[in-house]
Amino acid sequence: MTCALQLHRYGLKPILLEKRELGGLLWNANLVENYPGFPNGVRGEKLIALMKKQIERIGVEVKREEVTRIDWKENHFEITTKYREASPWDAIRNTQYLILATGTKSRPLPDTISPEASKRVFTEVWPLAEVTDKQIVIVGAGDAAFDYAINLVKKRNFVTILNRGETVKCLPLLFERAAREPQIQYFAKTNVSQIAFVKSRKSKVTRPSTFDFRLRIDCETETFEADYVLYAIGRVPNVDYLSEEICRRENELVEAGHLYFIGDVKNDLFRQVAIAAGDGLRAAMEIFSRMTK
């Protein structure tokens, strides 16, 4: 959004393609405390709303299209998308300048989850944003795991955090906040060996219904029951849509100023909204500089 905003200010009229909702992983953020201008921190959802309002005011064009493949052909990028706004057919877009801000995706989930239970297993917290009064197990021990837990207990949920190791990898501040929440419990050295349905407490039928079923989480040390499981086990760059040709020529295209990676898709451990915004602003300025030489 920052990159599109600056490009529009230059009069370059970018098109921002988004599969679902603008904002990326900010939807998962309970409280952003290191973004300048918010002395008390800001909820991820609120920061997204403010950014969207800003690009809408200036007139940035946003298209609800899922990018499925990007190729490099005859000195331009060919972008194939699922065109959702007007028809179910694929659309092809061409451009000489491509900015990729596609973020990350969760690491693959283990194969210890039964097919039936997988419908109640998530890798991001936003699908559970409106869930209340439920038992939720979070697998992981980093910033995301503890931030998700703090977010979920605000809706009167009871959260259990399972860490397969002994070391907590989150910020001390997050661990301290979670420790102060009576509805959050933490277990170390607890490796999940299986996740499956158990019989409903209200029915003798093993088939899960919408309201009256539980998940059984079997660990090496004990067994837990929960309504949902949330995995926070790390993320990897989301670049599956790039063709082999682009992957082979990536450095060349970047050095020539045709291709830009910004934000979480390239920042590894430095995945912060302020850094991503800076990446976007710089990419826009570099593109404008190249086009006006």
C-alpha cells in the first residue's frame, strides 16, 4: 500500500492486485507498538483501516485478483490472475515494472492431523477473530504464538500454548503479558503427535457437528482437548507463483530495475510493518528515478 501510494503521487497510476483483503499479516497483529505515530500502540486491524482510507482518498486502483503465475516474456512480465470481480475467467496483465509484496506463508503442517480435524486447524489467527468462549491450543513459542494467545483471550477464550522445546523465542514483553493472563497456560517440551476428533460430549456420534465437537491433541507427555488448533511454527516467502524463468533470472531482473521484492517476502527475521512500509517507499522512488532519467 505504501509503494502504491507513492507511485500514485508521482502520477504513475499503479494497479494493486490483492487476493483477499489488503493488510496481510497485520490482520493477525494484536497490538503494533513499534510503528511511529502511535504512542499507545495500534491494533493491526485499525492500522489497516487507516492505510486503506489513505489509498482510497488518493485514488489508488485496487483489483481483487489472485495472482496464479508470473512469467518474463519479451522484456515484460506476464501476470496471470483469477479475475474475481467480473467473471470466473483468468486475466492476463503485462508490465515492465513489477513490485512483489506477497509476504509469507506458513510452513507446511505436520502429517499428524486427521483429514476431518484439519477443518479446525489454522495457521493464522484472523479466522478465529470472532470466536468466543472456546478452548484453543496454539503450537509454537515465538512472537506470533504469544501474540495470538493474548489476542484470543480478549474474547473470553481459554488458550493453551504448546512448545516442543524448552526455549521461549518470543519477546520477553509478550511472555510477561501472557503469564499475567489467567486464561493462558503454557507447556514446554510438549511435542504434538496427533490431532483428531473425539466423540461429542453431547452425542454418541463421532461425526463432528457445527457446535458440539472437540479435538484431541495427543502429545508425548499428555493429552489435551480443544475446539481449535492454531499453528505458529514459522513462515517462508510466498513466491510459488514465479515461473522458472524468473527464478533463474531473478538477480538480473532486480539489478535492471524491473523487479522489486518488498516487505516480508524478502525480510526473513526482519518482518515488521515499519520496515515493509520503508521498502515500499524506496521501491517507488527508485522506479520513478529510473523512468525520469
